[in-house]
Amino acid sequence: MELLCVFASMAALFLFCAFLTLRCGLHSALAPLTALSVAVLWLTLWGMAGPLLAGAWILFAAFGVLGLWALWPRKGARPEYAKLASPGAVLFWGMTAAFAVYFFLRQPMATGFDELNLWATAVKVTKVDNSLYSNAVLGTPWAVTQNPGLPLLSYFFSFFGSYADWKIYLAYNALAFAVFAAVLGGMGFSRWRLSVPLAAVLWCVPYFFTTYNHTIYLNTVYMTSYGDIPAGLVMGGAVAIWLALRKTGGPKWAVLPVLAGMHIDVPVFGMVKDSKHRTRAISTGGGEIQINANRQSFTLVSSIQEEVHRFAVSYHHQKHKKSAFNSTLLQIEGIGPAKAKALLKTLKTVTAVREATQEQLAAVPGISQENAKAVYAYYHGETAAK
């Protein structure tokens, strides 16, 4: 019964991921991490306001409604369910389901000092009281200094049914698998030779880290309620989502819930120039840190500055080139802004559109046989399309 309760939470999560993919255009490999972060952020806000239980019911109801709306076939449109499958999505859902069954059968229990002192106790208090653990009397001020993100993630997986330690382990592993899926990014099944070994490497990554002050003990990475390692992986997941979004072209806001929901603080520094437009210091918090006297610091900041400049210039050139190509496509009969955008989104590069066959052009969503024939004839001559 408890396993079915966990699967109910996973089903709600899947429905919201379907909504993010089918309606918002977010790649299926990136959707789990964004969805988990949205859940954590929502529960955090409601927990701070007080009625955590009501907020949780609203969350699950919204996930269900949005997911069913996304999966419901639109009249006259062909369902795009194939978008839900990708190496990253298969990794996340497969591993999360497998670990749910494994933990349910094994029933691991919290035994570490810090687990009993905070990590597991915080989740149990949150589940039993349906309120943030920081509002309970735990006998120590340490707990209230910790951010509620990870305990509330466990609350999400424990919402249906009774509290159990193994649900905490499942929640943290699901977060790690979501990060791994984001690293696989926009890879398709055709690139399985790269995605499979990469997934194996990602599985081994957490073993290279340990929780604070526990280096002398055997590291049971995938069976611990310590939040250090999964929390540390999230920052890499946010970076992976951002890099993948640049490739897949999904909504850039998808990275914001990850940063906000898991309470990731990214320090921001500014560069201070002298009268000759040379960098002499970096500024933060209203003060300045002199770097011109430290050669290594100056070299590092200069390298970052040059790379940012190079990226900005290359991005500007690429955007201008794509804009110019869009203008060229618009000269073709039957090709408007939407179809020009669809061609670039599917075929990725200007060269690929120019060298594509009529069959490849016709396979692009929104491009008819007549459109494909017109585009092919434009680049290869009128007789070539006959």
C-alpha cells in the first residue's frame, strides 16, 4: 500500500512533466528537475504562510489537471507523445521507479547521528504535523537554521500514506536522477553510444564526494538521508539545464525554479575599471576587492572577461546570420515566419536546411509537401524539385 502511495506522488509528478514538455516546450530530460523544484518552491511558500497541507493538496490537484490537459489530444492535431521519451527521461523514470521498489522491499532506516538529529526527524515532524519542521519544538536551534527545500521534497514523496524513512532516501535519489537526466540534456536515442556511458559516469559521480565530517565512514551515497550530496548536485543540474536549453530552445525560465526552490545563492560580482578602461578591482556588497596587485587573480578575471566578450560577439554574429537566413526563407513562396522558425528549430543549422532533401524538409512539423518542394527548388533550382 505504501508503495502505491509513492507511485501516486510519482504519477502526479509525471503529469506535470508532461505538461512542461507538451505545452511549455521543455525537453523531457529537463522536465523532472524543474518539476521537482516547482513542487519544493510551492510547498516552501505555503509552509512559510502556514497552511502546508492545503498547499500540498492544491499542488497535486494542479499537477493532475495540467497533466491531463496536456495529454488530452487536441482536435485536428496529432498527439506528440513521442516527445515524452528521451534517454534522460528514461533514466529518471526508470531509476526512480526501480529505487522505489528496492527501498520499499529493503525498508532502510535512519541510523546516523545527523539523520536522527535533523534530516530524518525534520521530515517526520513535517509529515506528522503538516507544517514546516522549523515551527516545531525540536530541542535544538540548529534545525531552524536549515533551509526547508530537501525535507519538503521528502514531504512531497511522503504526502500519501504514512511516514517512512525509505521515502526520504527515494526523494533524494529522485533529485539526483533528475540532475543526471538534465546532464544528458537534449540527447536523442540515436546517440545512445554517448548517453549510456555518460549515465554510467553520472552514477559514479556522487561516490567522489562525502558529507561533511564523515570521511572516515563507509559512504552509503544512495542510502542516506543526509542532504549534502543531493543539494550539492543541484547547482550542477541548474547549469546543465541552462546549457541544454541553449541547444533545445526550450523556455529559459525553467532554470529559475531550480535556483529558487533549492535555495541556491549565486554571488554576483562586478568589474571596476580605471580611467584607461582597464579592470583594477571587483565589487561586491558595496565594497571593492583589489586584484591588480595579485597576478593570479588578475589573470583569472581577465580570462573570464575575454571569454565573456568572445561569447557575446559570437552570439551576436550567429543571431545576425540566423536573422539574415530567416529573411531569405521568407522570400520563398508559402514560407512565413512560423514555418521559417520551424525549419531552423528542427534542422538546427542554416547549412542543414540548405542541404536537406525534400523528404527531410517535409518531415519538419508544419511543413507540407508543397512547402518542402518550394524550399528545395529555391536552393537547388526549379528543375531539381520536379
